[in-house]
Amino acid sequence: RDLEARAQNEFFRAFFRLPRKEKLHEIVDCSLWTPFSRCHTVGRMYTSDSYICFASKENGCCNVIIPLREVISIEKMEDTSLLPNPIIVSIRSKTAFQFIELKDRDTLVENLLQRLKEVNSSNPVHCNNLQNKNQKTPAFGSTCVLRDSEPAHPGTEASQSKETSECRKESSYLLNAEALRSDFHQSGMAGLDFGKSRDQIKESLWDDHFVEYGRTVCMFRTEKIRKLVAMGIPESLRGKLWLLFSDAVTDLASHPGYYVHLVEASMGKCCMATEEIERDLHRSLPEHPAFQSETGIAALRRVLTAYAHRNPKIGYCQSMNILTSVLLLYAKEEEAFWLLVAVCERMLPDYFNHRVIGAQVDQSVFEELIKEQLPELAEHMKDLTTLASISLSWFLTLFLSIMPLESAVNVVDCFFYDGIKAIFQLGLAILEANAVDLCNSKDDGQALMILSRFLEHVKNEESPLPPIGNHHAFFSDDQEASPVTEIANLIHDSYEKFGDHSVAQIEHMRYKHRIRVLQSHEDTTKQNVLRVVIPDVSILPEDLEELYDLFKREHLIRCYWETTSPVVERHDPSRPYAEQYRIDAQQFANLYRLVSPWTCGEHTDVLAQRTFRLLDENMDRLIEFKGLASCLDVMYNGEMNEKIKLLYKLHIPPALTENERDSQSPLKNPLLSTSRPLVIGKSNGDAVDYQKQLKQMLKDLAKEKDTKTEKELPKMSQREFIQFCKTLYSMFHDDPEENDLYQAIATVTTLLLQIGEVGQRSISLGSGSDEFTEDLQPEASASDQDAVFTDTVKTPHKDSQPSPVTEGDWTVSFEHILASLLTEQSLVNFFEKPLELKPKLEKAKLNQYSLKTNGMSCQSRGEHTKLNMQ
């Protein structure tokens, strides 16, 4: 049910091209009065947080988009046999929409009124949008009428104009109040006398259409308007209609002053995005006079920089500069910004980012459409990825980079009205027009030449503008002549032959191919991560791959079980491959229990927490896969000295914290006495004299320090040493050689306590370490040695003298610990025995989900018990 609701939500946003934040609330069968046909049109009403939308049952017959911010009232009318369950939605442009045959009308109206109230409270000032042709107001609102109307609310218009003017006064940057076309296209038309040009005829047709179908964002969108768009929007109306069709006009009206503040906040700041923007500024339509001047370049810089500041996740991507340049030609600067927002964030989702997932998905959809619509071409070109690669720029730049500008803007007209569907069908029309030549092509290079030459010669004879060369074109003018194709004819063919795919069908194909594209990306990510990590570890590649899958699965389990967790922080596709997936302390603890060989019973979680803190070098509470792999590599494949060094690091800061040390240590007061013998009785009756070993060990360590270049590890205090010993004791539990290991660690502990005391006395008396081996006592019972491992400290032996020194004075180094452990063969055998990671991984795959399920069950039982106690 949740998946179905999500799919409906996605379809709703895609069909009406609404912001991603819009949440669908109701889908209601109804009929809408359509004055142009003088009847009620059967269809469905869709309501969301900020919109009321209508789509006729007959595809393309009539669609309506009503932003709630344009609604004045929603009223129930008298129920009659002719008009059952009617409601009237009145909007600010003095228009009303009548819906009938609404089931559960009372609840629907109540919900709509509640949302209307919320929208009005968040947008208290409604800007006027009824501007005439010659009005110079910096912004126009979402119900803008394109000509010959009077303001419905002059007070709000004045307020809005004043607010925008104040924002502009505060800004140190002079924003363009008119489209660049107004300043730079006039020179191209000088001396040209078209009489009543084709463009003027189109304007007249649009004026007639506005009278009958409406001229605001709430206009009736029918097949007739699609035909007008396919003919090419008149130059004077193009920018405003782009705003209406994309509904960018609603964003513009809802955010007065937002763009000005963005410009102020972003300009002058240097980052990777701004460096890339500066590099591409002069590559954006350099053949156009508007971008041969500082006026156009400065406006382009402001819009791109402001958008990168608004949406750092996208920032700036190549091809955004070309698109924005064209937007600035036909729209005011602030309007161009909101058009860019509409394109990047809802019309072409996931196109403009590091991985261009959206473009790759649409490339896959395009391949499927080629197989379906052009089977002969698909049969000839077995590998359609070539065509997909060639057509990538078609999708990324909406043909602006590979067609003459005066032709490509007609394509953009269709895109703003019909969305990505227009690009799909035009692409198919281009391939069909060149199908014979493509089938006869010998290689990919020739196919590229055929398509590039064709697109370069797509002309727009009806354009009132002089032809503008395209520096992106693959061929220059001296190439072999090619037949000219009229853009209007090409667009007409695309609608006639390939326009039968509905938005629902395209979205369904997008969902299907998105899964495949994402899986391909995930496979690429995994291979790149493994390629980075494999050289640094000794884990077998196949085991490392299994480990990566466990790591990623732990991330996905967290996404499923804990929807409130900040998943975005743990998965960032824009980061380097090895850093894209990260896990937190709890996720790491789960993996540690599953795959670590160092399990210590109840002490395992404590050791996992310390290991996480050690690996979290930047202290962001997240670690990457490489950290986990390198840590396990030491545990499974490291030499004994590497394993001991890791254990040592786990028992000093930052792995061992002050709070943990105080709570976990069995030593509260006084410290353990270090008056211990250096002659230890073995179980077989033999005695080993460690006095000479200790003396020689100290001499060897002193020599090593002189030649050692590696950074020396901090020394371990006695409290930290006790924790280190407890960990070792826990690790030996249930080992086949458990008794020997306990005896060995007791012996080593005694030796190290004496070493620490030797160092302590050496510092306090200022004498060499050699002098202290002669005063050591001869014997001690095994019970004293075991005191280190108990949870509660036993009273020191009656013959022992309590140490008068503070804990901070007693220290032992890593070299001391390593050398002492090497004296016991059973300990050496324990740390050098071969360990197999594969069995752990196989078991972990079976237990990973159950571990989470059991954890959730225990948590639920704990909360239930707590509630009962309360």
C-alpha cells in the first residue's frame, strides 16, 4: 500500500511537473466545466499541499493547475440533479472553476479550506500578476496576464513592487530588469521590414487563445495550446509562457526578494563551483551578442552562482551555463533563476549532479523507445549505447548545444509545455529522418557525423531573428552541403508519429530503468572501493567483496528500520567512491559482533565502541569501509606486533575515554601494589628467573628508541593497563588453551607491573634502570597475580607495601608490553594462530537481519517493561 501511494505521488508530480515537496492527498473523480467546449469534462481532481489539479479522462483533452496561493475562495453550491455535489473555486484573475459529481464533498472542501488557510498564512502578501505589455515591474506573479488587463488588487501590487524595489536598493548588484533579448536582438532586426511577420501572426493567434482558454498559470491546457506551442512561441511571449508552463512563476511570486538575497550572499565567495562557473562563462553562447558584453556575462554569473549557493548538492554542472544563457535571453534575471530551479529540481530531476543519474535513466528509456518505435534501426545497430551516447547532449542541453539557436528555442518551447516527453519524441523523429543513412553507416564515428550534420542544418525560417552560428556544432560551413530541415516540420512529425506515449508510460519506464542504472552505479562504486582497498590489506578479494556487501547492507537496514535517521549524512554519492557509504557507532558495533575474531563476551560491545572511536579520526561519528577493512585485516592477518599495537591503541585515548575508564576500571582507590616478585613458580615446578630478562629488556628498548623513526605511542597509565589486561582475559575465555593463557598473562602482568614501578622509581630518584633489579622480592602467590582480572580489587597481600605514588606516575610503554608478551609461548601461539574470515562472513550473512530484528524486539520489550513500571 505504501509503495502504491508513493508511485501515485511520483506520477502526480511528474504529470503536472510540480515541486518534489508536494504531497498528494486526494484523488477524486469529478467533472469540470470547460467554457470553450460549453460542457462538463469528465476527469479527476488531484489535491496536494499547495495545488488543486485536474486531468481529463481523455488524454490531452484538458488539464488545469491551480496553485492554492491564487485561490480566493472554495465554496459549496446547491446540489441539484443537473449539478450534483458542485463546488466553485474562485481565483484572483476573476475566474472561477466549477467542479461537479464530487464524492464526499464536505470532507474534501473542509480539507481544501484548511490547506488554503495554511498557504495564506505562509504567503501573507500576494503579488499582483496582472501586468500589461509595457509594465516595468521587476517581478510578475503567478497569475500574470500577458496583455491588456487591469490589476485586480492594486494595493498588493504596490506593496509587492515596493518590497522588490527595496530589496534591489539593498543589493550592491544591479540586476537585469529585462530579458537580454530586449537589448541585444533589436540590432539584429534593424533595417528588416517584415510587414506583418509570421511572428506577429502567431501573437494574434495566442491572443485569441488567451481570451478563450485563460492567460494565467490556471489556464485550460488543451490539444490546441500544444499545437500553438509546436508552431513556436512568439519571441515577445516566450519567456512569460515558459514561466507559466513550468509554474516557475509561482515560485517567483512566493519568494519576493529571495533571489536578491541569494546574490548578495553568494557573490564574491570562492569555491569549486564558482571556479567552474568562471571557467565556463565565456563559453556560453559566445556567438550571441548578449554574451559578448559584460552585461550578459555578469547576469549569467549571478544566476549560476546564486543557484550553486541555493543548492550546493548540485552546485554547478556543465551544460547549466548554456541552458541559463538561453533563459536569460527570454526572461528577466530573477525569472531566469526560477526557471533554472524548475528545470534542475523538478523537470529534469537528477540530471545536474555528479553522476547525472537522471540523464542516464532517460538514455536507457530512449534505447527502449528506439527498439519499440524503430525496430529496423535497432536491428541494424545491435549496440544502441552508441546512439545513447551521441544523444546524451540532446537531453542535457535540450538540443541547445547542437542545433542553431533560433531552431533549438522551439524545442525548449515544447519541453516547457510537455516536459521530457517532447525530447524523447523529437529524438525519435531525428533518428527516423536519418534511419537509412544510419543503417548504412560503417562505424560509430560515421553515425555521429550523420546526426551532427543533420542537426546543424535544422533551420527556422519563420524566426524573426538573423541566423546565429553555433560554436558547438560538429561541422563548419565548408563541409559537404546537406539538405535543410525546417524545425516546425520536425516537431510536427515528432508529435504525429511518436507523441502517443503518455506521461504514465514514460514514468513507468523511468522507474524500471532507474533500478538498473542505480544497480550499475552501485556495482561501479563497489569495484572502485575494492580497487582502492585491496592493495592495502591482505584479505582475499572475494572475502573483501562479501565484507563490503555486509557493510552496505548494514547501512540499508538502518534506512529501513530507522526512517528518522539522517541517512543523507551516511550516503553521499558526490564523495569519492571509498567514502560514499559510512556507518555510525551502533552499525559498526553490529558488524563487529558479526565478523570480528576478538569477541570477549559481555566485553565485546565495549571493545567495539573503543575500536570505532579509534577509527573515527575526524570525529564526525561516522567511519568508512576502508577503516573497517583495515582494522579487520590486522585482527585476521596482522603480525603479532601489529595485533598487540592495535590492542594497545584501543586502551589509550582517544579509544579509551576518561568517563569509560572511570566507570569500567575496578580500581577506585588505592592503586594496585607493584611490589611483586620476579621469580615465578611454574605449574611443573620449574622456576624462571626474570631478573636478567628484565634487565636485558630495558637495555634493548633503550637502544631501539635511539634508532626508531616511527612516531612513538603514548605510554599507558596503570588504569589503562588494567583495562588492557581485562580485555586479554576476556579474549582467552573458552579458548582450548585457556588455563595456559591465564597463567601466561598473569606472569606477564606481574612482569609489566614491575617494569612500570622501575620506570616510576627511576623518574623519582633520577637514577638508571639497571639499579633496581637487585631489590626485588623473591616470591608471590598466584592469587596476587589474579587480582588484576577480578571485577573488584582484592586487598593487597599482607606482606606488600601499598604504593605511595599517584596513578599518573606509573606508566608502561607499548614496547614493554610487546616484549613481555613475547616471553610467553602460549601467548605468541594465540596471537599468531591463523584465522579464517570466510566462515565468519558466511555466518554473518545469515545472522545480520536477525540481529537487527532481535535487537528491535529486545528494545520493544524493554520499553514495554518500562511503561509497566511507570
